[in-house]
Amino acid sequence: MTGGWKRALVLAPHTDDGEFGCGGTMARLADEGAEVRYVAFSIATRSLPDGYAPDTLAREVREATAELGIPESNLTVHDFDVRTFPERRQDILELLIELWEEWPPDVVFQPSLHDVHQDHQVIAAEGLRAFKRTTILGYEIPWNNFDF
């Protein structure tokens, strides 16, 4: 098994970030029998083009994670408004601490600390606080990372 990890957690600020940042790793871990959980913090309804249903990105993340081998029961989708995560930092940290207490993962995949998007920065910082007792790996979104 990759890294010997049996429990892997993916933190995605928005519904597509986990797939872009570590989709191949998620699929490989699932194929090797690891329990992979995926937590998205925003379905970005405010960012959808006109004419799209508000639940479009929630449906897409369900389809994408299923394709990667993650059962729907291991998917959690929150609906924090985009670009407001800094104001919701404490709420996000409390969700992450609660997750650590009920399901401590062997590894956490989260946005890189070098990511320039404000929502990604909050998830990266609060992820470090909540999961500091385990392995944490940062994934990079090319258009948000100017150094690697």
C-alpha cells in the first residue's frame, strides 16, 4: 500500500481541488484498499455561470469521487461561501478537530502552504492545526502555486 496508509483524508476547499491536486493518489490508495475520505468545504454556487443548477458542483464531486473509487459514504460536502473562509476559520477548524477525534487518518492531503487562494490558505493552515499528529502532504494547484 502506498506509504502503508490505511486511512487517507483529502481536504478540498472547493469541490474540484482534491481531484486536481491529488486525484491519481486518491485512486491509487482506493485501489490498494485504503479507506479514503474526501471533505469539500464549498460547492461554489456563487461562482457558477448563469443557467447552472446550484447543486451542479455537488453532483460533479459525487461522480468524480465515485470514479476514483471513493464510496459516497466517505464524501462530505459543506457549503461555505467561496472567498469567505478567512472569516469562517474557527468553524472550519472545529469541523476538522471533530473529524480527527472520530476518524484519525494516517495521512492528510491538503492544499500546499504556498497556495495563493485565500480559501486554500485557510484549509492548509487549519489542517495543520487539526491533524498535526499525523502525516500531512500538500498538493499543488498549478494556477495557485508560483513556487513548488
